Amino acid sequence: MPAKCQTFHLFSLLPTELRLEIWRQKCLPRVVQVRYDQENDRCLSTTRPPMVLQICRESRHEALRLYVKIFGTRSHAGDIYFLPGRDVLYLPRCGGMGYGDTAREFSKNVIGTVEHVHSLAIDHVKPEIRRPWETYSKLCLMRNFPNLDETFLILSTSTNDSNRRQGQDSEQIEFVDPGGDHQAISQLMDNVKSSFIYELDSEAENCDDDEDSPQLHLELIPKRKIPKAKRTTTPHLQNQPPPPMRYV
């Protein structure tokens, strides 16, 4: 039996419209992991650039019609590719201080970015390591994004994700449903929701009478992250039924 042919040699002979549509379909959803470096006033990412930008001139030209180069600051131009409506922005918990001032003021530090983000992922922080300000900081962080449709809460699989071994941050990741004890996950999500409601209520008490009480109309979807090379299920944006658990 002849070996299977792995190369389609007639691709260049296809109609232009069909080739361009194929390149657009190659703009696959990614998890774009970003960290704001306050000391150097710049955003850093361990996520590789989209592969479609590196195939050929035609693929790059078509993909650049969809991708935006954002995550710039006052002192550094944005140089991280992001696909609005498909990519998920993942802002992991970094350092011993956790989610703090830089999270609350993300839109002030990172320019021309927040309006492009429709899906956001943040880490769940275990109570034993959570700093007193982190819940409120994450609430403020979500509010930075005016077009946000969904928020993924990444459940920890280790004692503290901020203590990752050096070099692990370069690992390409994706999100999958957490699995395991659904009742325990449901209880955890209820606790997270209650903590956000508490912060909202506290904030409302401090508002002037003529100010609107702050609201939060976002779904929280539990996920866990896995190395992309070891993926055993389809990415969250391509999941098949049953649908993921959602907590409003």
C-alpha cells in the first residue's frame, strides 16, 4: 500500500478566494498569556506568535487583517498579537503580592488594549495564600474591559501557581473543563461569587447617594490549564456538549 501523501501540491492553483478563506480558518483560538512588568513598564508574553503569520506571505497578509498588535504602554509599543473575539487573554497571578495595583489599573498601564478583549482568564487564589486586597483587585480588573463577554476562573492544580519552577512559564497552555468533583467545584464557585458580591456591597455603601451602585454582570466559567502539547480534549472554544458549567 502506498504511503499517504502529507502534502497538497495543488494549493497554489486553488481560486484566490478559497485560499484566503483557508488562511482565515487557520487563525485558531489561542490562550494569550500576558504579564505586566511594572518595573520596566512593558507587557511580556510567553505565548508564541500565531503560526499562520509564519507560513507564507499570502497567509501573513490575510491574517494581519484579523490580528491586532496590542499590549503597549506609555514607554513601549504593543508587540503582542491578539485576535479579538477568538483569543482569550490570560492574566495569571504573579509574585507574592498577587493581584494588586497593576491589576486594578490595567487599562491605565496598558494602552489601546482593553476594548479588543472579549474573553478573560484569571487565576483562582486559594484562601490560605490570598492577600486581603486580591478579591477587590480582580473585580476591578474585570471592569477594565468594556466588551468582556466571559471570564474564565482557572482552578489551581498546585499549591501556588506563583511558585512555578523557572522555565515552566514558557509552556504553551490551553483551558479545559476541570472535571473531578462537580459538587466541590460548584461550592467553590459559589464562594467566589459571594466574595465578589461582598466587595460590591461594600463599594455600594461607600458610593454617594447620587451615584449608581456598582454592578457585575459577568459569567464565571471554571477551567483548568494544561500544556497544549499534552492536550487530550478539544479547546474550550471548540468543546462539544455537554456545555461547561457557568456561574453568574
